[in-house]
Amino acid sequence: MRKRIFFIMAMLLWYGIVYTQNKQILYDFREIPQALLINPGMETPYAWYGGIPALSGISLQTGTNGITVHDIFADDGVDINLKVRERAVFGLGFRDELSGTFQLDILNGGFRDRNRPENFYSFGIYLEGDAIGYWPQDLAILGYEGNADALGRRFNLSHLKTKGELVNVFHFGLNKKLNRNLTVGARGKVYSSIFNFSSTRNKGYFVTNEGQNNLLSNTLVADMELRTSGLDEIDDILDDDSIDSGPALASLFRRRALLGGNLGLGVDVGFSYKLNRQTVVTGSLLDVGFIYHTKDVRRIRLQGEATVEGVEVILPDALLDPSADFWQDLVDEVEALVPFEDNVSKNYISFRPIKLNGSIRYDFEEPKTPRGEDCKCDYRVSGNRESPIDYLNSVGGHLYVIQRPRGPQAALTAFYQRRFGRALSLKATYTADKFTLTNVGLGMNLQAGPINFYFMADNLLGYRNLADSHYASFQLGLNIISWGSK
């Protein structure tokens, strides 16, 4: 059990480091096919595309909501124990978090229906992880200071809240241009879970008061639960000294990723609508889905209520049994009143973290022909279809919301995009969220014939001192795209 809990906390820390929740630079970046994964109803100017396997979508980000590495380890003359106490134990609240998702494209492609060119199909496989853990404020204070000077204070057990998963996703989407103004899309998903853990409905408290038989009495009222799937087999591999755990874990993860894990279903939907020729609103709802866990499932639960006053030695009765184990009697009493269960549990359902995107975009400045006249067309056209990318500049705003255990978490972005001829497009963003209010990002898309390469980085101001930055990220990908011909 200890290894299982350690594994969960290690994965939570990893997800806190690999943080790719909001892809605001990529959203509605129509020259990049991977933007379809964020809005299946995005306008699609390509005839077909194919992502280079394992290279078409790579992202890596680091983030922290509360304190930074610099806050604790800076050589500023302040004792590190004082910094841990003031900036971590007492400086963080129960809403401060480590959270994030990562996504790696394994396969990604798309093509236009020749008979119905208004239909564009996309498909692929990607690996995704999602996790969140809130700072257990009261439990951290209790562990750091103890309860001797906290008589009457109720330490809230609900401050312990965490969940996470690693899942492989198979998807197929349809993007359809209904008319000149409206494009809609939907994407079906099959989830193959590698592992899952959840502990989000904890309730209760721990309180110390004056006792009757001893100086102090401690009361524990608890209803806490941790549900896991896929972790016991990992435990077994790590405990088996007769095998090489690395290849064994890789084989296990590969089998579960290829539909050998706990399975689930989900859907993405989205749209793009032109209010007029130059103003477009978009929206998408992602990962409306669930996973049904039936394999390698376990439940760890602590439920009940107990008030004890420590080891009670009542004289002269205690002298009648000199072999009595008073400490064991105390342990047995607590376990009887607050039973601890660690056993295989029944099946359960976990829901994916739903994500909402919305944007408004204003396009301006049409391309010029060599003679300087306005050109009503664009080189990225298949047949006689009107291209959705026929302006050089775009400005707008983007709203992102993700559902989390303590409520929705939002980010607001302003952006400006500029296209330079056929080869280069740049997008600059400013984002405000709970992690930072100074997030300036930049995205670049390069088109060299059929070869498409993109690179994006967030929170550029934080690169001046990464140790003191709350957030840093980059994304990159490589595709082959056919735009068709006039």
C-alpha cells in the first residue's frame, strides 16, 4: 500500500511538472492541423494532411500555482526552515494546486471527401495524462506543528483532494461546412485507461480537546476514500525482484494502451460561425466522456468516528495484568471505531475533465496581387472552394474553462495573428489565469511546400529566471499537408 501511495504522489508531481492544460496559442490556428483536436468545428483549408508519427504533436510545460523553486532555495540569507514554514506550510491555501495534462500524438491524419468536399475527416491516436492535487492545508499544518497548541481547532480532512489518470485515446472526427458561414464538427473517442486514481470526496475532521482521564482527548471523524485501477499490477512488477521492472512496465503500459485497459467512450463537438465576412465566433466542448473501470480495481477507505485519550493506565486495576499491551489496546480501539479498509472493490466510473473553449476573431487586410489589387483568394485552396484564410491579420479573444474538483478553472486570452506570404504565420498571445497574470506567448508556423512545422512557447517573460517562474512551456509538431490546387 505504501508503494501505491508513493507511486500516486510521484505521478501527481510529474503531472504538476508536465503541464499542458490550456493550448491557447494553438486554438483556432487554422494553418496547423492539430488545432482540430481543440475544435473539431474549425475551418479546414487543407485537402489532406498526415502528422509525422510521434512528432506531429509534442508539448512540455512546467507550472506551479503557489510557490516557485526560487521562493524556497534562493540564496537570500533567509533560513530555509523559515521559508518552508512561512511560504509553504502557512503560505499556501487549500485551493492552491499542482495540476495539468500532457498530450503526445502517436498518429494523426485527415482527408477531404472527394465526392462531398464539404466533409473533412480526421483520425488518430494520442497519449494523454491528467491530474490535479490541492495543497492539504490543514493536514500540512497538523503534520508540521502538531496538535499540542491547537486545542479546539478542527483540522479539515476535506483539504485532501486529488485525482489523475493516464489514458490512450483513439479518435475519429467529421468536420462539415454546412454553408458559407457555418462549419461544425464532432469527434468520437475510445479511451483505453492505463491507470487511474481518485480521492475527491473526503470529509471529516480531527480535533484535540481537554480530556477527562488524560490531559487531552483526540477526536477523529472521517469519511475518506481512495479509488484506483491499474496500480496493483504495477505494484506487483515493482515488488518482483526476479524481473527487470523497466521492460515489464513498458509491456504492461503498451498492452493497456492498445485497448487492453479499462475502456470508455467520449465525444468532442465544436463550431465556427461567421457573423460577417471578417468576424468569426468559435466554440468547442471537449472530453464529454467516461471510463468504466473493471480491471485491477481497489478501494482504500477510512470511515467512522472515535474519541480517545491516549494510553489510559488506571491504577490499581492495571497492576492485575502486568503483561497487558496498552499501546495495542489503543490501536485496536481506534481501528474498531474508525475501520480502515484496503481491499478489492466493485467496478466504478470515472469522468474525464470537461473542457470548454470559445473565441471571437476579427480578420482584416486582404492579400495583394503583384500589381497591388485586392485578391479574393488564397493559395491554400482545393478546387474552387473558398478559402477560410483570406486575410493577413487576425485579432480576438479566447476563453478556456476546465472542470476541476473544486470547481471550474478559467483562463482568458487576447491574441494577434499575422501572416507573411505563403510560408510564415506568427501568433502572439497574452493570457491571464490563476497561475500567472503576465503570460505572454508566441507561436510560429512555417510552410515549406508540403512540409509544415510549428513551434510555440508560453510565458516568455518567465524565461529570464526559470527558477522564479510560475509557468513555462513549449509545443512543436511536424506535418505533411496538401492544400490542393486551383
